[in-house]
Amino acid sequence: MPFGFRLRWSRWRRRHQAGARRGHLARRLREQPAPRGSPGPPQRLKANPRINETRWAYLVPLLPPQKPARGRPAVDHRRIVEGMLWVMQTGRSWRDLPEEFGAWRTVYSRYRRWRSEGRWQRILGVLQESDSEVSL
């Protein structure tokens, strides 16, 4: 094959693939279903992420049972919830989560799980029900 034909073919193919890629991305964004239990845009809290005993008593019934003490020790739900609140308060990345709240992957995975179950929305509702600004 002559060199000119291969060059034209290569240029046409790159343009075609770039256009197809843009079209596929646009189609996927249009057809993407809304995530279940999605709370919408990230919410910022204006309070300290520490939870007092009174609030914690209201949150305990909303949380799943703590894992039994077999195998790897389970991270306390209270530390996890405080870590989630810290991320929401500061607006920082999950990877920036201080070690006092546990591993960021653990906190993030529970956040995702609880959000998809609708549990996180109920937790925020309890935290925000008494006043407009969370006073933990």
C-alpha cells in the first residue's frame, strides 16, 4: 500500500475514534441512572464531628449491629460516624482523614454502603432535627 493512503487512513481513524469516544461518553451520561439513596450534592456540616452521648443514643438504633469479636476486630461505629462527619465538615478528601477515625478505606466503604441503603440520610436527619445547625 502506498504511504499516502496509510497516512490518510490513520488520520481518518483517529478523528473517527475521537468523535465516537465523545459520543459514547455523552450517551453514557444521558443514560446513567441516578444512584440509589443518593443524597445529592455533598453536604457541609458546621459543627465539631464529635458526637455527645445524647445524640449517640438516638443514632444507635439506626446503625447495623456491630460485628462480633471474632477474627479481625471491628472498628467502632462511633469512630466511623465521627470520621464521616469530619469529612463532611472539612470538605477534605477521604484520604486526608486523620488516623484517629480509623482507616480511610473503612470509613469510606461504610459511608458508601450506608448511603446506598438510605441509612446515612436517616442518620443526618437525626443529627439535624433539633436545630438547623448541627450541635453535636
